[in-house]
Amino acid sequence: MRIVGYNRLLLSSASALTLLFSSQAQAQEASGTGKPGDELAEKADGDTIVVTGSRRNSTVQDSTINIQAISSDDLDALGIHDIRGMAAFTPGMAMPDTGSRSSGQVILRGLNADSLRSDAVDFNSSLAIYLGETPLYQDLKFIDIARVETLLGPQGTLYGQGTLAGAIRYIPNRPNPGKFEVGGRVTVNKLAHSKDAGYNAEGFINIPIVSDRIALRSAVGYYYDPGFIDYPYLVKNPGVSDPQPGTGFNLGTPQQISDNLFRVEDANFARVFTTRNTLGLYPADWLSIYATYAHQETKTDGQQANGAGIFGSGQYEAPWRYLEPSDRSSDLYSVEVNADLGDFAKLVSATAWSQQDIVSRLDATDVLLDLNFDYELFPAFTAYSDIERRREQFNTELRLVSAHGGPISWVVGGFYNNTRETRDYKEILPGISGFYNVNRPDNLEFISVIKTRDRETAVFGEISAQLNQAFQITVGGRYYDYSSSLDSGTATPLLAAIRFQRGGPISSRSYPYPDIQFRSAGGSAKSNGFVWKANASYKFSSDLLVYATVSKGYRIGGVNRVAPCVLPLPPGQNVCGLPNELSFGPDTVINKEIGIRATLADGKIVSNLAIYHVDWDKIQLASLTANGSLGITVNGGKAVSQGLEWILMVKPSDRLVIRGSYSYLDAHLTQDVRSLLQFRDTNGSPAYADAFAGDRLPGSPKHSVAIGATYTVPMARDNSLELNWTTQFVGNVLSRVGGRGFGEEIPAYSVSQASIAYVTGDWRLSLFATNLFDKYAVTSIGRDRSRTFINDGVASRWFSQNVLTPRKVGFSVGYRY
């Protein structure tokens, strides 16, 4: 298992780990229309899960690629509400728990070279995420989902969205024109180290409108997760109150603290509203059309992080001067068409438009302390940044899947994506205009407006040959072409006001309030390429299958969201990107994998083993600009990721199921990367650390182990009592490549979960506990310890540690009709 948020781990460990690999796992049939031409509507057969990740219907045990699946029953039983909870049950997946303030970063098979961050917003991911047939760029909740499929390794020959490391598919239940359905679940819980109770309410309804022809299916949910991080050092009156009455690492006397600061408890709460609504149209037996609207909004007031003990702050205390609210809103509109074209092929078309808006605020005081602009000479100096980010995306995918039968089958498709993003950033220093005695009442110190556009087109396909009943081979390819462009502007209004009122030269940098004179510039990048796949499998018997895959994957490049520098650099403050910092190219992997799927002892033992080796070239690396330390992406170096993933299920009796998993991962650089990691030297200047071949990549543990058991006690009238226990061990993780440049080794830890569920007819009642022993653990690092320094007597609080969600105990009631 990987570093994850264990507040969303087992409500019951029941058959979830089993379902990752076993066709014998308990599964609920996927609700679907059963209409021809709709591959998502395929139902389970008996006790098997039918998966469609390979664009063909098969069970997990019969799949010739590395695919795992979790059914809707187990998503409900485990309390998995979103992708964060998936990481615990998906060997090969890591997702550092950074709380609800960020959408997080998914890491598959260790393919990550970036330092762990507290504020990850994973737009440019190395994997593809799909809702049905629609590429998804949002972290939607799992409501009324038939199953979730995870495919490890590059999938660009099967899917429109290119993939470097893998693909995750949320398979929704389809509108059913022949049956009324309704269901829901209510959960209440108590979180340790929090004063409030949490609660979730979610439900769905399926309404046939015209029998066998039209149906509406709607799902809605509201989630309140109480916070457990306190902000004890908030500034009472920004621009007037002293944020640090003491000096150095001394915050001041109790009276000074009381006069200037106040406390807010449980600031990292999460309030989430989500809904998905699909109209299903079935004008003919060979045609299905789905029109979907999905919306989700997530709100919080703080980070799920502490200040690593600065000023004596506790494990669940954040030291920042301002609350850090975030409002993340997502909307998705999509139309999918599934059509049977006779005995020739099935046609699948998916067109979608989506928008995501993020409005947030951060304490920016430490950023300016680090840049050493002497603003700290103002006794009441603090700063905050207001950030508005909008991402609009249009994409369409068209695919044909052969239906003619015979030993040859094929898939061919095309893909187009157009993404526009706007980012407005403002740094505001309350009271600073009075300190400098300049006419800048908005106290605006820095502003940037950045607009980017990314476009990609691709054609892809695969062809398979069933040489005999046991042996099959598949080859595939993909050609892609992309372009990126950027328009941006930056301004330093405070500096301009100072120059203007002090009689400095009138220039593009010296304008009186309220004028803001932007320095504008743009940039562009483009590239194209070809990736491929070869796969073969041999089925020795109905219970033993061996497969091998060699494939190439990629992730597109782009332009960095920073304003280009005006050259030669003018004197004074510059926050911009140099010419070599403005764009980056694609990175690629070659994935080699062998897998064995075995079912033994009449299904009482199921074992799945995958061994892989991934070569990674032209790695996209997180870096900083030389001027202003803005975050950018650069290409550099090579790496390898290799390991194994093993899952075992043993069923000694009809009542007892024991399951376990083990993952070994060795991910390291194979080429030196000069000046990769920036840190702050003792003089306050930027310094750089080299990374070397052999240095371990950050973000994923080498060793992960999970073991769990489910015992079912039959009750009267076919009811049952399910007793579940799972313990997981997560190995140590590095925060930066090789632990260099003030990188840290995040210690290993283990957590346990337990639940008791009473199942009767359409009802499920469950008592659960996650992080049962209230384990405290660090999950991720914000910045690095070189950012813990003193500047003119003021202590920086930039370094932070994300922490594991404490123990949660709760009760849930679920119903489905």
C-alpha cells in the first residue's frame, strides 16, 4: 500500500483486496441497460466481475493485461468516496494524503521525481482518469458507481488520453429504462482531536420515463469531514497587530500573544457537495445515448499540516498567520453515443466540456521573507496571496471496436483535446503602503495574470490475433501531436508607487495608484511522437494464465505558467522565467511486464503476481525560476522503476476469507541531474544540489504489506454479520530525490482498521473504526527545512508536514432497492 488518507480506509476490509485480483470475489452486478453497443452495461456473471478496460468484456482473472477492479458493494462497504481511498487497495498506486485543500497527486509505480508538496493540484498527471468513456480532470466522489478499474502501465493505444503510467476508470451505473431504483447511505462519525462530529449523506434514484426508451439517473451527496488542525497564531488586525512579538524562534510572552493573535480550531474541515445526472436515450435496440451533467464543490479553511514544532506548536497545529480557505468547484457536461454497426463494429463516441474553478488564499509572508526584500522591517509585516484559477477543457474521442468475431479483433480511434487555463495571482501586504508612505491603499505588492492553451490530437489502435484457444498476441500504436501557448503579464505596483512618489524616472514600472502597468510576454511549444505496445498471453488452463507486455508511454510537454523575463533584466525585483525556463518537452517510458494469474483448490486460493521494469527518459522535473523562485517544470535525466506486486487470497471455509498483498518498488535515477534541487543557503541565497545515478525517487515506499480477514456469521432469514480486520504497513518514503537538498526520510508506519456490519435484505448497518490506534504519522512534506530560518529577527514558518488523519469511529446505514 502507499501513503494515503486513512480516514477513508476500511469500514470493512471485506472483499476489497480480494476484488483487486479475484474473479471469485463477492461482487454486485453492475446496473446497466443491457442495450447492445454499450460496453459499460455488461453485467457480472455469478461471482465474477466483468471488466472492460481492455475494450473487451472479460473477468479480472481472464484479462491479459494488468487490470484490477473494485465493485460498488465494496466501495460502499469500505467507505471509499473518492480516488484517495483507492490507493490503499491498489498495489502500485501511491497518493500522499495532503487533505481536502488540494486535489492531490496520484503516483503509479513510483513514476515521480518531484519533491512531495502540500499543495498538489494534479492537472498534468502521468495517468488518465475516465468517467465512463469521458476523460475526467476532476476529483469526483464515488456515488452510484458500478466499479472502479485500474490499469497499470501505458494505455495510450487503447485510450484517447495519453498515459505514462496507467489509467483509472470510474464505471457509472447507467440509466435503466426498465426498472425504478433508489438507494442511499447515511454515515455519522467522531474524529479524534476534533470537537465536531462528521456526517455524510448520499443517494441515487433511477426513474424510467418511457419504458425501454428513456430513463433519468441522478446521484447526489453531501459530505462533512470535521477538521483536526488548529491555527493558533492568526493575526488579529493585519497591518497593525504584530505577528511575532518576540524575536527569532520566540513568539513572545503570553500577554503579547493574546494582544496580537487569536486561535481557530479544526480549520481543515471539508464540506463537499456533489451530484451526477444522466439522461439515457435508447431510440433503437442498436443505439444508446447518454447526456451527463456532474458538479462538485469542495470547501475548507486550512491545510492538513503542522509547522514541525516551530514556536512549540503541537502535532495538530498550523503556525500560519492567516486562515487558508479554498473553494474548488467543478462542472462536467458530456454526451456519449454507443452504436452497434451490425457485425462490423461497435462505435463509441464521447464528447465533453468541463470547467474547474479554484479560489484560494495562502499565507505568503514566508515567501517574501525567503526572497529577502526587507519587508520584514515593517513591524506588522504579513502577506497573503489571493489565487483564482480556472481550467476549461473540451475533448472528444471516437472509437471503433470490431464485432465481426473470428481470430482477429481490433480497436481504432481518434482523440482531440483543447485546454485553456487562466491563473490570477495577487500578493497583498496589509499596512505596507503606510509604512512606506506611498499612495497604494490596496497594498498590492505583486500581481500576475497567466493564460495558457494546450491542444492535442491523436490516433490510436490495437489489433489482436487469437492463434489458438490458449495463445493470443496484440500489437498497437499511437501517433500524437500537441501544441502549447502562453500569454502573461506581471506587475509590481508597490515598487512602482515607491518610485513614482520618490521622484524616480517615469517608466513602465512607475505608475501612480490605481494604475497597474503590466509587463506582458508570451511563449509557445509543440511536439509530436509515436508510442507502441506489444502483448502476448498463454492460458495453460482455465485456472492459470501468463501474460507479457512491452509498451511505450508518454506525457505531453507544455509551457510553464510563469511570465517571461524582460531582458536585459531591469534593476530591482524580478519575478519571471528566463528563456530556458519557459517550456518543457514530453517524457517517455518503456514498460516491460510479466504477470501470472492463478486460481487453485477450486477457487479457495487465488494468486496474482506482476513483475515489471520501467525505463523513464527525459523526466519532467519540478524546479524553480532563478528570479522569484516560481514553480516550473523542466526535463532532465533518466530513471528506472522496477518491482513486483503480489496479491493472495485464501478461503479456508465459506465463512472465512484471508487476504494479503505485498509490493516491492525500486525506483531510482540512472543518470546524474545537475542542480536539480533548490534550497536556501545560510546567506539566504538560492543554492542547488545535484542528484546522482542511484538516488531513490520520492513519494513511494519500497515495501508495502497489507493483511486482512473477513469472517461471516450466518443469521436468521438469510441475514449475516460480517467481522473485518485489516492491518497495513507503509514503508519509509523520501521527500526529495535521494534525500538531497534538505530532503527527508518520512518514517514507516502501520495502521489498523476494523468493522462490524449487519447485512439484511436491502439494508446494511455498519460500525467502523479507521486508524484504530490513533497513529500519528507524517505523510508528506511542504518545502524543506532550509526554509526554517530567521530574517531580521523574524522566523520563517514555511516548512510544514502533512499528517495522517487520526482515528475515526462511526456508524453507517445503507439501503438499496
